[in-house]
Amino acid sequence: MDIEALARKIIATLQQAGYQAYLVGGCVRDLLLGSKPKDFDISTNASPQRLMQLFPNSGHVGAHFGVVIVREGPLHVEVATFRSDRDYADGRRPSSVQFESDPREDVLRRDFTINGLMMELPGGEVLDYVGGRADLDRRIIRAIGDPEVRFREDHLRLLRAVRFAARLGFEIEPDTFAALRRNHALIQKVSAERVRDELVRILTEGGARRGFELLDQTGLLGDLLPEVAAMKGVEQPPEFHPEGDVWVHTLLLLEKLNQHPSPTLAWGALLHDVGKPGTFRVAERIRFDGHVEEGVRLAHGILQRLRSSREEIEQVSALVAHHMRFKDVPRMKESTLKRFLRLPKFDEHLELHRLDCVASHGKLDSYEFVHSKLDEFTQEQLKPKPLITGSDLIAAGYTPGPQFSKMLGAVEDAQLEGRLSDPQQALDFVKQLFPITSSPSP
């Protein structure tokens, strides 16, 4: 059974028990657009208590709001009782709700018309109380009712409007867009985690360039990512960047992201040059000395501010830190090159480099060189088993200390370059480079 089959089964159970039940929201929108929904939501006039009786494997996730999760194996579907919302005191959720018997009341509390459609099963008839089907046909994001009220109820809707417009390639209806621009500063009241999740969706669900252009046009970009907004108008040397300033270059990277990139690669594309505005200077030409180090500092700060995971922060910081090294790969020592190629998630480093090239000068020489080396080297050649360890150095008479890392590093370099192949060679190599000095006599 897949999740759609589970949703159909739940609706059939509710109908057999004498209740109204409909698919609702994004799943209906996606079905009408011909795409496969990721999840399914159901709206019904059955009370939460009745839902718990009808579906013993269910559990409340929002008892106050009448939301019940129905589970079957690894699958789950949200089922919610028709409701109308009362005052939103915190810009996120209503302070109270009233359960309703009329599906229209349930629709009127929702965010956008394209998300306010209900579908009856098994026939597929659509209930449309807000003009959502016409807006789907016209490719429009329109708030249900007064957009000013919708955005003040739940401030995250400001970002959701941008996400849907970007992902679907829709326009934001003028009154909705104007209200978005008037209220953009409200987004600063939303928790970092909720903002981060929406930004990641904008970056990875498709239409990332359009999404960030809309963030800029609405004022949301300056509210959430002032470091990125600072890229606008920062000139670059035309011999390397004929496409234009840092902002234009970054938008081009976002445009060229493959479908559904990893969040870390998408953040890397957005932030790889975030250090340029603060390091811009003009000498014999435009220069950005130290922009990599500044970029790492800023990227780390941005993702920390957004409460990203430590693993994500480390990977994005690494992408920013290493993105300029590709220009040196043809001249790297073999040991340096092999260490570079075995960076964690190196495929993301390589893809970021490709994006960086095609969004600027278009030259892919280093990209192709690295690809040839990845084909040439085996995993064992990139990361061979160590010839000696610290214990071997102690047994050879060395005193443990900071110099051990230098010794072992020198051995590994020689091993990676094919100059050492067995433990005895490695020990002799160390003794030659780091002779043991006798302690002075008392």
C-alpha cells in the first residue's frame, strides 16, 4: 500500500461511517497539476474523538486543533476536523479553534486559493469555494480573503507565497504581492527553524533563482539574509566574470542547480561568494583578497543563526573554503591532489565548481582534469592504509608529542606520491627526516 491508497482507505472508512471526508490542500493542488503529491491531508466533519475510535492506530498531534495522525505501517496521513480559527496571538497559530460542520468554513481559514481546494473520492469531484481552480489555470498565487489578514495570522505565509510561486512558476497576484511587501518585516518574528526549513525548500524544490529574486523584490532577503543582499551591485573583474556582479553570478548558480539538489550543495551555491562584498577593493583590477576566509566566517554564522545542524554547517563551510582550490589542481603535488579528492562529499565540491564555471567564464578545464583523476585513482590509492602508526614511532624510540602528526603526515605524503610502499621504508624515511636526538648527559 502506498500513501495515496491509505488516504483513499481512510476516506472510505469515514464515508461508510456517515461522515464527510475530502482530500484537501497541497495534495489536491498537485493532483490537478499532474504531479505526484509527497503527502496527503484529509479534512472531515468527524470529531477528533470519533477519529480516534475509527482508527485505533491513530494519535493526536494537535488535539487542540483537531488534527489526528492515522498510521498504517510506515505510512501516515493527517486527518483534521473541519474548523474555523480564532485570534492569532503569536503570528503562528490560532489561540483557539471552533470545530465546524461546513467544509467551506474550513477552507476560508487556509492560506492561498490553490491550497484551498477539496477533492471528493472516489470520483475526484473538486469543491472550490475560493476560486482556486481558476487561479491554478491562470498560474496565480492569491491569498484567500484579505492578504493583509492572512499574513498577519501566520507570518511564515510570507515565505510560503514565495516558495509556491518559485516552485510552480506562478505569479503572485498584485494585491497579495503588495501585502507581502508591506508586511515583509514580520518574518523576523518567525522562529529560525521554521525560516530555515522554508529557505531550504526554496533552494531545493525547483525555481531557486526565481525564489531569491522574489525574496529580494519583497524585502524578505534583507530581513533574513542581509549578507546575501549585500552582493547586489558588487562588481567583478569582467575577464573572469563577464556575466556581471556577485548577485547576478549567484543567481545564475541557483538557476543552474540540478533538480532537487542536496541542501548543503544549494547553500554552497548561494553562499560560496558571500565574502566578496566585504573584501571588495580596486588595485590594478578588482580584487577580493581573503574573500574565502570571510565567506567561511559568514556562511558559518548564517547557518548557525538559522539553527542548521552541525554536519550541514561543516559541509557548507567546507564548500565555501575549498571552492577556489580547483584552479590549482593541475599544479598540485600528487599527495595534495589526492587529499583534496578525498574530502567528504567531494561530489558536492566538484558540482559547485562546475556551477561556478558555467555561471561565469564557462571554462571547465579543471573540472575535466579532476574527473580524469577520479577515474584514474582507486579508492585505495586515494586513501591507502597507513604504513606506520604512532605506536610504531614509540617502538622506534620517539617520544610522543606534536611532532608525531608531522612525521605521520610526511610519511603519508610520500606514500601518496608512490615513494614509500612498506613499513620499514617508512620508518627509515622518518629516521632520516626526524633523527632521534640523544638527551644531554647530566
